Amino acid sequence: MSSRALIEVKNLSVLFPLYHGSSRSLKKMVVAAASGRLAQDQQQRVVVRALTDINVRLDSGDRLGLVGSNGAGKTTLLRVLAGIYEPVLGSLRVRGSLNALLDPNLGMNMELTGRENILLRGLYNGLPRSALPRLEEDVAEFAELSDFLDLPVRIYSAGMVVRLGFALATAIKPQILLMDEWFLAGDAVFMEKARVRLEEMVRGADILVLSSHQNEIIRQWCSRVLWLDQGNVIADGPSEEVLDRYIGTIPHHPIEALV
């Protein structure tokens, strides 16, 4: 029997060093300075405070929505939870199998065939070899790529890449599901299939963390909301209460996202 899922974030902060070799870095520095997010790390480098002193605990059954304007730190927090970024300060503990729908095409090798990508994804997620044929069957059936499954992904149409990417991203059912926006794509028929599959995956997860600018999606699927602004927690509580506060506030931040 698998252990209960858990996410525990304590006093977590993330700092990104700024390098001045591009106009984009300079723009980020100007925006960060104006918002008070510039600092220096132990190596005396200029850094942006992407997240500051975040504390969150999630247990089985929790459904957390992340809201905030562009650059608030939502995607950064998801990437920390997924293990893509490491916290500079504080600690993170994650227990349970995890799947991060941050980019459905993430990790796909365009030079390999669709079938080879399926096998690689299964191995990356720690599936035993005995489970790979079932994974391959599931993805192939859902993506409906027929003979193209044995051809390099680089020759696929954009729609075919979307179908394969979505099928791969949703084939392995995790205890912890991280989502950056509610992802649905493709033609009308595929989108309906995708909606059903995605909703089944969300319902089956022990813990959901969903970042979205679609407030109605947050209301529908999340019982708790964390409101981030400039890397800081503004509010954390029941979804209706926090969403009403968030929607009633119009933050005046630069369009250029920091992170």
C-alpha cells in the first residue's frame, strides 16, 4: 500500500542571479529594482527575489490553486515543487509519485519516434519494463497517430505533436499533480477526449496544485487558494474567500514577467 502524499514547504526562498549580457536581463533588473525585489547573495551577485519565505503544507485530499499576476512567482513555485529549481533558503519535502504538467512537450526528443518517446517517458517515470507495453498501448490509442508512431516526431504536424505530448503527459497517474494552466488543445473532437482524460487525472490525484489565470477553473477544482504577488504570499485560505479578495484587487505591475 502506497504512503499518503505530502508536500511540506518551510521558509522557502528562491533567488535568481541577474547577468547583464542581454537587454532582457537589463529590463528585468530595472523592473526588479522598481518593485524592491533586488538583493545580493553570498557571492555578492545581484539577484531577483523570485520567492520569499513561502510556507505551505499539503496533505492527501488537498486541492491548492495558485493565483497572481504575471511574475508573481506561480510558475517558479511549481518548478520548485517539481524539483526543477532548488530553493536557496528553507526546505522542501515531497512524498508520493509526482507528475508536473508544466509543458506537455517537455522532455520529448524530436529526433526519436513517437514509440521511442513513449518508452523513454515510462523509464524516466520509474515504470518497470513489464508496464511499458501497457503504457505504449494507452498512449497510442489516445493519440491516434497510427503508423506515424514509428516515425520521427520532427516530421509530425503541430496537431500530432500536441496529441502525442498530451497523451504522454496524462498517461501516468500520479499521487501529486502539478499543473501550470488548464491545458486543453487540438481539434474539437480531441479536446473533448482530452477534457475527460484530464478531469479523470485531476480527480484521481491525492494532491493537486494548479496555477491558472482562469478564476472559474480555480473555483471549480480547488478548495484552497494561495495568492502570490512579487514572490510573496498575500493570502492563503478557502478558495472563495481568497479569490474574491484577489479579483477585487487590480495590482499595477509591469507587463514584463520577472520569472
